[in-house]
Amino acid sequence: MTISYTLKVANSRFGGFSKLLFRWKGSIYKLLYKEFIVFVVLYAVLSLVYRRLLTEEQKRLYTKVAQYCNRSTDLIPISFVLGFYVTLIVNRWWAQYTSIPLPDQLMCVISSNVHGKDERGRILRRTLIRYANLSAVLILRSVSTRVLKRFPTMDHVVEAGFMTQDERKKFESLHSDFNKYWIPCVWFTNLAAQARRDGRIHDDVALRLLMDELNLYRAKCSMLFHYDWISIPLVYTQVVTIAVYSFFAFCLVGRQFLEPLEPGQEGDLDMYIPLSTLLQFFFYAGWLKVAEQIINPFGEDDDDFETNKLIDRNLQVSLLSVDDMYQNLPPAVKDKYWNETTAQPPYTTATAAETLKPSFLGSTFDMRMCEDAEQSQLAEASPSMPRIQTPLLSRFFTAASPAISIKNFSWGSRAQPHLRHPRVDGGFPSPYPNRSEDPESVARIEEEETEDEESRASESTTPGCRPGKAQQPEASKTQRKELPLIQVKEPSSDSIRADRPESCEP
């Protein structure tokens, strides 16, 4: 029988779990007490032999062996191996429980889509749901020892009412080397198709819904079969078992209280009873016993699944839903809150305090906003600050090519003249010396900078100044290739004179 203690831990209180430590059925004490007694007895025997029967020379030799065994325990990764193994076992255990077939969805579909209040309609509905329950009984007989003890032969299945004599003859006449739990599901599909032809199922949509629910039910039966067939690899189980047993075999020898090797040497405190080692055995060996108990939850342990109770429940509930509850509806009337805009069920005195708690409306519902009224006004985009939308690829090109940023770096409103030092060849050094520059891009930008300088110099010429020897070049007739969008501010005349002090003569 499954041990349930959910009500005992419904509320968290001081020492809540401590009340569960004194229960025997389903406890770790019941699982582990035999192994614990064996370990204590072996430890006591070795301790007596060491203290009473060994000579001084033999004690020294045993001390060296014990120290070696104690150091060897650190080399066994017992926590890692056990933790991963038990996690795998627990996940598999819960997956097996969710794979137990329950007829609740299927019986609702049968009750709503297989019509007929006459005897024929009643037979169809009861037979369909009985086939589903028969398939579950057959698969549970194959995986659960409790169900097999309840139905050891097919005669017991027939006597229990899950199968008729004619169905048993057809079942046994089909020879197969494999498990035949799927045969009632095939009977279900054929009978449902016959009900569709007879008009008991009104349309193909209802038949499709019925088949879909049956396939889900059959898939769970199949998963139970595969969980029973495909176990966790034996190698892994053996590794975990050997790790635990070898660890405590070393502890039996290495955790003894030893005398000092030298006469004047100070030894460890002799406690006679190794409390820490016993607790360690209780934890690690108990962990292994937990995995041993739930690796197959279809046995007869205290916490194994109650498969026989599930069979009884499923048969009773499913027959009630498809037979007694078919078209047996209570009258549809106005509910209690028909004339009320807000439905509020009453509270008892024990739960009246819950009405004082406000409803949760969101984590930011009670957040204090800024009291400044100007901060709550809508802000509009200023026409004097146009938005510049730079294409995404242009942003990457701008960040990737240092030559593109030379123009902004030199002619911006915040540019400093001393930051630009011309090279010998007339160009300017790159701000990113470790990056390779595209020669064509650098040449093109430097050409544009030269043209911009000359055009600005011609615009800044006054009547009192005569131009230098170099004549102003004509505008370039070739169309410049469009570069990525870069915002460049118009330089002032002062910055131009600072960079070109010889542009004009008085």
C-alpha cells in the first residue's frame, strides 16, 4: 500500500518533518536495518580483533593498512555516482506512473458520441469501455506482480468479467510470440467502425475523436510494456552497487580507532563507536536502497503503485460514465448568481480572514510614480533635431573600416588640431593601427577631404585677400559613390584657418 503523508506536511511548522521520523512502514529504517546491523557487527568484530588478538607488530602493520584504506575512500566518487543514479531512477519512476492508462478521457468521448438509449446502444458503450479496461488488465498482468497474483490465468480474467468466453477463444486463437495486450484495442476500433455504419456515431469527426483517444490510451499501455522491457543498463547499476559496497568495505578497515605507531606519539581520540561513519553508511546505503525500491514500482514494496486498486477504480468509474450517466442530466436552471454582477461565494468563519486580503493586480500596481507633472506629459519629437536612420549594414561597415571615421575625427566640431599628424605621403595615420585598411576607401576619402578643403577655402576668401598661386580647381564631374550615412557638422572658419594658416595673404 502506498504510504501517503501529504496531510502531515500541509503546513510548514517548527519541526514539521521530525514527526515523520518515527514512522516505521515505508521508512528508511525498514529498508536499511538489516544492512545496518551487518555493518555494525563486522565493524565490532574487526575492532575486537585489533584490540585483543593482534600483537604489537601486527597492530603496526594493521595501522598502515587502515591508513591506506582511509585514504582510498577519497578516491571513490560515491556522491556523484549515487546522486546521478538516483536522479535517473526517480525520473523514470514518475514517468512510469504517468504511463498507467486511465480511461477518463476515453469514457467521456464514448458517452457523448456513441448514441442510443436502447439495449443495443447500451451494449455498444459498455463493450467499448470494457475492451479498453481489458487491454489495461492484460498489460498490467505483464508488468505488475500484484496484478499477476490477482489474475494468474485467463480464467480469472474471464471470471472477473473483463472478457467473455467467446472473446477468450478468439484471443487464444491468435498465435503470436509477443504480448497480445493490443488485441482488445483492435476489437475496439472494429466495433467503433461498425457503430458508425449503424448510425450510432453520427459523423466522421466523432469517430476520429474516438480513435484519437483510443490511440492515446493504447500508447500508454505500450509505454508500460517498454518500461518493463527496457531497463536501466545493468552496467550502471553494477557500478553504483560496487562503488557503495567497496566504499564501506574500506571504511570497515580504515575507520577503526588506532593506537599511535610510536610510543610517545599522540593518537586520535578513541570513541569505540564511529558515529560519523555510521551516519555516512545510513545516508549512502539508504540512498542506494531508495533506488532499489523505486527502480521497479510495480512490485510489492510499501511505496509501489497500487495497481489492483487502479483496476477497480477504472472499471467502476468508466462503466458508470458510459451507462448510468448517459443522457442522465440534471435540469438546467438559473444559477444562484443569475441576478448578480459579481459572483462572490460565501466564506466560513475559519476562512473569513482571507476576504481582507486584496487581490493581486500586478507587481507594478502599487508603484509610486514621480510627482512632477512635467514628467508625465507626452513628449513630441523636435523638428530641429532630425532623426538620422543609419542602415544596419552601414553601421557594421562604419565600425569595421577605420578609414571611414577619419573625416568625422578630423573635421568634427570637437576635433582638436593637434590630434591630426600628417604622414610623409600626405595622408593621415589610422586611429586603428592594428586593423587593415581598404586602400581604395582611404584614397577616395582623402580625395574628398582635399576637395572639401579647397571649396571651403574659396568660400572664405574676402575682397581684401588675393588667392595664392594655386588656382581653384573645377568641380569634379564624376559622381561620388555614396558612402554610409555619417552626420558631419559644418566646420567654422576659425577651425579652417587653424588648420590652413597660409590660405590667404593680406
